[in-house]
Amino acid sequence: MSVLAPGEGETIRPGFEIKVGRPELVLTEALYAPGDSGPDPHVHHEHVDSFFVLEGELEWRVGPSLEPHTRGAGTFVSVPRDVLHTFRNPGPGEARFLNLHAPGLGFERYLRGDFPEFDQHYRPEGSGLAPDGVVVLGPGEGEVLDLGSSKATIKTAGPDLFVMEALDGGDFPHPPAHRHRQMLECVYAIDGSFAVTLDGEEHAVAPDGFAAVEPGVVHFSTPPDGTGRFLNLFAPGGLEGLVREAARSGELPDLADYDIEFA
């Protein structure tokens, strides 16, 4: 388990940090200057590649024809297996973003330079699957679940990754102390701060801070002072049904079907 202040993590180069590197998920935060670009067009056979823009703009090019999509802060993009893609910062300002690889498959080792056989395969234009399953969602877009003055917006819900953006207005239904048997849970504080208790020890998570909760760790969070906006990540996925049922009924469903147990 880890709680990171803004800018903390394993630094690969200035402005590029690994926030968490585990089999379930590798998440990085990067700062790109205008004109900076990611890897040349490539595919991943065994995992999903996703992005969340924190500041500035990114341009993604996806599918065999490398169709362009340019979006700004608050955008979420997810590229399925075997879909050709690349990305860059078109400017004029800097771009800061999160990149999620689920499952991780050793991506953190690849970034360190000691795992060249990582699941990243460069291909020419015209290659790969059609981009039908690519997710491109702007700020506020997705499956919105109203929770009084709070809301949860599901960005993606697949077997490898469940991503939810939460707007906590003080009445967001924070579950009591619980653990996940096989699932990694992460939270990135987009706006506002919150407190998280991990195995009995409370930690403050500042704006642009990050917390990763490994399987088996008992944890719970408390509402922020005022309104907060957070990105909640689960790898592998599977809790989206619980969130939908709880939002619809106002009560927790039968937990036997989900990877969550109360401590």
C-alpha cells in the first residue's frame, strides 16, 4: 500500500513518475511539453491502455487509419487490445496526464529498461483492429449515477479495469472498513483532499495526491471538507455492478457476488 504526495513516485525521468507498478495495474503520471509524443503507433495484445488528462490537451490517433482525437483536461480514453494507437501533446501548453496499463504485465520494468519483451508491438498504419471499442469521454461524460449532491461517473467497466470519477458533495456513500481479496484499488485526488485509513493508520491525500490499496489491506475513506473530485480505479474490474445497484436502491447489494468483504 502507498500514499503519495503530489509529484511523488518512482521517477523515470523528470516529469514522469510511476505511481504504482503491480501485476493488476501500472499507473504513471507524465508531464509532456508541447510537441512531445508517446511511442510510435503500436498495439498491445494482452492488456488495455488508458489515459486521463489532468491539464492541457492530448491528441490520440487510433485504429488502422490513425483517426485523430484531440481532447483537454478531464478527458478519459481507453484503447482495447490490438487497436493501433499513438499520442502526443499538440500544444500550445504543457499536458499532464495519467496512463494506466491493466493488467500491468511488467510495464514498470519496461520503463526502467530491463524488460524489452513487454507487450508493446510496433505496427505500420493500416494494422490492428477497428477502433469500435475505443472509449473517448470528455469531462462529465460516461454513465452518470446521481447520488444526491454527489455523483459517480463510470468511465470504463471491463474485466481488466473499472474506472469511476466521483464528485463528492459530502453525501457520497463511502463504504465502511473493507478489503478486496484480489483487487487493487487506487484513488487520485483531482480536486480537493481526503483522508484514507489503511490497516488502522490514517493518511491525508492532498490534491494531485494518490493512494494505492493492495489486495487484503483493510481500508476506508472519509468525506472531504467541501466538495472533492476523485478518480477511483479498480483492477481487475467487477465492482461496477455493486456501484450501480447501490446507486439505484440506496442500499448495498448482496456482497457474495463481489470482491469486497467488510472487516
